[in-house]
Amino acid sequence: MPAHPLPSLPVGPASGPALHLRADGLSFAYPDRRVLTDVSLVVPAGRPTGLLGENGSGKSTLLRILAGQLRPEAGTSAVPGPVGVLHQELPFASSVALAEVLAHALDRSRRLERELIAAGEALGAEGDEPPPHAVQRYDQLLAEATLADVWNAERRAAEVVEGLGLDGIDQGTEIGRISGGQRERLALAHLLISRPTSWLLDEPTNHLDDAGAAFLAAAVSAHPGPVLIASHDRAFLDDATRAQLDLDPAESPAAAEPGGLTAYTGGFSEYLLARFEARDRWEHRYRTEQEELAVLRQAVKDSASVGHADAAPRSEARISKKFYADRNAAVASRRLRESRARHAQLEGNQVRRPPAELHLTHLPPASTRGGAGAVQLAVSGAALAERLAPTSFSLSAGQHLLVTGPNGSGKSTLLDLVTGALEPTAGSVDRPRGLRIGHLGQDDAPLPGRTVGRHLREAAGWDGADEQAVPELFGLVHPRDLSRPLELLSRGQLRRVMLAAVLLDVPELLVLDEPTNHLALVTATRLEAALATWHGTVLIASHDRWLR
């Protein structure tokens, strides 16, 4: 027996032959905001599914509802049990040893194996015709044991420990003494080893290196039960999933209620393609419709100018002329009615104008100070005690440079040295005097009491401008959000506002720290495409494998 109390694992049988995870009409609101409205979904067994959306869109809330940790205002859900939830913190006392946690993860497999053996022996004791309930019990246990892969549990546990990079930790170490990232990986290892029927994973790759993420993707792909993954890791989603559920409002010609969900088949790359193709169809439909409306407006205008001939003394010639004029007027009147009817139909049902695409077209190209290709930044052996090892590189006008590395390797510190927010304790950072640097930090806090519009006007240097004045929004901010207080924005919305503010300062050197953090994955992809086409100078620090 372990020396410390350990939580019990759920032992309920997997429900239903298909093992599908289902939810119907889920709605949920916090005191200050609504996050889910009438959300319905199906996650089939054996089809790992990504749960997408900006931070604040309701991904974690939905997972907690499905896990039974939150009660929805409306709607129902059915999740085949046992359910494995990736906890933010391990549900063990800090004094429990790593070996005890791993042993506890094997409890369910060992219990199922014992119960299956006992059920088989009971069947044998019943003779040639065992009662139906005994056969049913054995079949149920066999199905659960097969799904849990109990016969390979010990081998699988060793593979998980190695695959998640935990094999270098002494298993006698108390979990309170290992790092936060190691505890996250241990929580994931516990779930993979215990192998519940349904997996609900919230940002599972946050503390994994490339090898660990690849190992997890293979485990997810091979799991025969339902798997739902909330993640911003596009490379992982592309490797691991075969369907996507998007909580961000789909770009649609029709006005949509917030809080819904859109389902897509295929991996993340297929999801992106579907989103971009839908956007192209919307733009084409809008252009075609606007062109037809312009033609109809002109037709109505032209037809309205046609009238009856002026009254004149009646004569045979005059009567004949009036006959043809009346007939032409009747035709024109009919065409006018038809044009007006078609115009009214289109006007009443026309598609919305597509929102502006994310773009950098109003930013200037690379600075020409010092001549084309001149060095804008020279970092020579720059270091900061206990935070950054000596680092050297140079960046010429128009170049784009990506800085990668694991969490804690000093990426943000390096950017702070480049911008002058920190001074190096060794080496040097040289840049032209007066170089305009735009810096997007990793986590910018909102300024209380300030609206989106005011913040952007100040960033653009419009301090005394009319409150109705709208600066360039770069497709990052919707005009309807300009009057909203910054502190009421979701983290994804705030991230886009802060990026727009940086761009409005017209930087010569753009320094971005984890620029895709908190963004919807489509927005992140569009930002990268926009940066790739801009000829300015860019320095990016990111752990995002999709960028490489």
C-alpha cells in the first residue's frame, strides 16, 4: 500500500457500443460574459478531434463541462467513461513520489485483468451453458480490457515515461520537488498509462519538446476511444487530429450568433484550406452581387426616365406614333417593375461585406538609413547574468529572423536587450540612433479605464483627435469593438489590439515575442502570411513549431 492517500480512478464502464462523445445544446455564462451558446458536437471513437478558438472563446469551459466539473445552464452531454482529463495540477500530495504516481496509473489495468480472469473462471465453473449475465459480464470486461490495452500496460508505461522525457528523473523524487513543466508531463504520463476510454486534453504540448510532442501525437492517433484536444499547437494538431471543432465564429456571409461551433473534417491543414476557400467564395459572391446591384440600380434609373409621348392633336400618324409609344412605355414599365423587384430582393438578402483581411500594406518597407541592406541591429556576445548566455547575431534592413528555444532559454530576455528595455551585463547591442522599434511583449496587460479606440488613436499619435476618428486597423480589430474597454476584452482580442497599436507606431524594426499567443489559429496563420510579404525588418521569438 502506498504511504500516502491517492485519488481513486473512475471505474465506470464505457457506455454505448459506438463510444462516441456527444453534447447537445450546451450553454454557459460566467457572471461577466457568455462563452457558450447552444453548442452541439460529436467526437467519434478513433477520430481525434481538435478544439480550436482564441483564448477566452470557451475551450477550457467546454472541456470542464464534458468532464463533469462544471454544470451547464442548458444542454446535455454523454462522455464514455472512464474519462481522462489532463489536470493543470496533479491530484496528488506534494510528498508523493514519482514512482507512486506511475504505479497508481497502472491500477485500472491491473484491476481489469484480475476481474477478467475471475469472470473467465466463473464462466468455466458454469459448465457448457453459462447464464447470459455471466457471458455478458465477461464480454464487457474483455471489451474494456482490450480498449485499455491491459496486456501491454507495463511495457506501455515504460514507453510513456521515456517518450515524455521523464526517464531522467529519479523515481524516488517527491513530485513537490520537480519543476512545473515536469509535473505537467507527469500528469500527462499518468493519463496515458491509465488509458481511460475518453481523453479530454487542454494544451497538452505546453511543456513538451519536439520528441515529446511527436510521441503524444502517435499515442493520440492510436487511441481507439474519443479524444478531444484544446490546443494552439498547429503542428501537433496537424499530426494528431482528423477533425476540428472551431469555437471562433466562422467567417460567413450570414450574420451568426456568437458562442456557436463549426465542425470541419480532416487535419489542421485541411481545416485551414476549408476556411480560406470559404473566405474566397464569400468574397466572390459579394463582388458578384454588388456588380449586379450596380447594374440593377442603373436599369431602374434608365427605365424610370422612359414615359408616354406628350399629348398632341390626333391624326392618323399621331395615333400610330402614340400606339407604339404606349407599347414601348408598357414594356419599359414592366422592365422597371422587374428591375425594382430584383433590386429589392438583392438589397434585402445581400451578403455582408467580408471583414478586412489581416494585412500590413500600410506599413513602410525596410528603412533605408545607411543604404539598402545596411545592418540595423548588431548583437555581439550580449548576455544577462543567470538569464541569457552570450549571444551574437546581426540583422540587416529587410531581413526576418526567428529566435527559437525551449521555455526559459532566454528568448524574451534577448528581445528586451534588443529593444533597450534591459541592458546586457556583458557584450553589446548596437542599433542606429533613433531607430523606431515596435515591440509586442509576450503578455501585455490591459490599461484600465481605456477603450480600444482611445488606445489605438494614442498609438497612432492622434492624441487630440476626435473620438470618432478611426485609425488603420490592419484587419486585426473590428470597428464595433472600438468603444469597448480594454479590460473587458478576451485575451485573444486584447492581443490583436496590442499588435495593431505596435503597427500604428510605424516601426522600422518589428520585435515580436510569441506573436501567435492567444490568437485564433486562422488569425495566427494570416499574421505569418502578412509578415512574410512585408519587406520590413522583423525579429520574432517563438516556440511555435509551425513557424519553422
